[in-house]
Amino acid sequence: MAYKNYTDPDLAWSPQRLRDRIGGQKGDDLIIIDTRPAPDFCSGHIEGAAHFDLYGVSLNDTRPQALAAFTWMLAYLMEIRGVDYDKTVVFYEDITGFRCARGFWFLEYLGHENVHVLDGGMNAWKRAEFPVTRDAWPMAQSPLMGGPQGTRRIVRSSFASHLKEPVEERIATAQYILDHLKDPDVAIHDTRSDGEYFAENIRAARGGAIPGSVHLEWLDFVDEDGSLKEADELRRMLEAQGFTPDKEMVPLCQGGYRSAHAYMVYKLLGYPRARNYLGSWKEWGDRTDLPIEIPKR
């Protein structure tokens, strides 16, 4: 049976699958990235994982020049973790949250076709009683080699200098959304909290929502144990809000993290068209030239 009945079961890996892959590899084509805060990484992580707390590496201006600079910078930060197009990349955090989803979306945007997340994250890994280490981040500039106790060392790649053309169909800019506000083929999904959506918790120059957007919080996709819910339940939630596979899905949040989580869920369920709004509400709410509405409870 496909993992949790997902249309794309290869996207979300179970702890057992990652463990088997680590055990069955020479280690030269698997990159594991821990996206948690540094203290959490230092207290214990999966052996061989590189650390990259990408929370806060954000962009609130999706106009072309700023977007191009941001894209190269983030690609460079991925490069020094060993990411390259010929490598299998797995992101994780404590749960299947928005940090690992942001890493997944970003590499998808850059045309990487072999990117995954660890479903349930570090919590699921520990529940499975798989090994955890506190060894330092295994960064190296030399060829890959077995370190102490088989630790895999990571070679810096040439990812940033050999970037593919970004896949424009996987990103939404403010201009794109403005151009499609009244397009019945485009569904704008607000993944923020109730307080943010109803302008009770204002985190930009203005509070409110993009006109015509529909609210469904990203946390509704995550089960009590921190893993993603089964496919049938996810589909029911989305379709109840009018988010059907025939639409182009455009999720947003505050800074493109929680919306990346929604993007990941669409991909799991086989939605063919999805664009993450990278600038999200921080950009939209700060720009007074863009329209807003104040939803009522």
C-alpha cells in the first residue's frame, strides 16, 4: 500500500525508509538536512545530518530583482550543506512542520527532482528508537570519506553556480496574485492562524486578508503525533473549502513557511498546479498599493 495512501508516496519518508537508505548507501548521494534551531540540533540529531535553521531566511519583496538575489543566496546556503541536483535530499525537524516544508519547496522551485521530508520528524525517529548523535556537523571540503564510527562527511557542491532556471510555475509573486484575484481557476489559500486571518493579530503594516482568499490553517494537516494525516482526511479538508485538484492552488502565510507546508500537502495528494506565495502577508500587508479585506467571524 502507498504510504498513507498519498498520490506521491515518495515525497514523505517514514523513519524506517530513511534508516534503510542510510544503512544501504555508501553515503555519497544522500544529503540529510536538520532544519531545527541550533540548540535542538546540538542536543541530538540524525548521524550525518547537516544543520540549516532556515527559519527567518525570508523575503518580503517578490519583485524580480529582489527575488533573483534571494534565490542565489539561499541556493548558496544549500550548497555548503552539500546539496546538488544529483543528490537525494531529505529535510526534517521535530515534526512534519513548516521548516522542512520550506526546504522542500525551495528545492522544488529550483528544479530539484529528488527532494523529500521525514514524516513525523525527529520525534518519530526517536519513537522508532533509531540512533541519535551529538557529534559536530560533518562538514568537509575534502572528498566524502568514512569518519569516526562511520560518520559521513559532507562535501560542498557547486549547486549555486550551476543553478537550473527556477520553475516559475511553483512560485507566486504579489504581481501574479494581483493579476489573478478574480480568476475562478486560481484558489488563494490562507494558511495562517485565525487571529492573523481575522486581523486580530496584525503582523504587517495592515491586518486582514487577500480579497477572495479562503482560510484553512496549516496545522489542521498535522496529526497529534506530529506526522501528516492520512490522504483521505487531507483531501476532505481541502475539498470542503473548495480547494479541488482542478484549481491552481496559491497558499500564503506570513513569510512563505506555513504556505510551503500547504504546497507540500498538495503535492502529496497529486494536485498538478501549485504556487507558494513566498512574500506572503508580510509583503502584501506592508504594500499599501495592494487591496485587502477584513474577514468577519
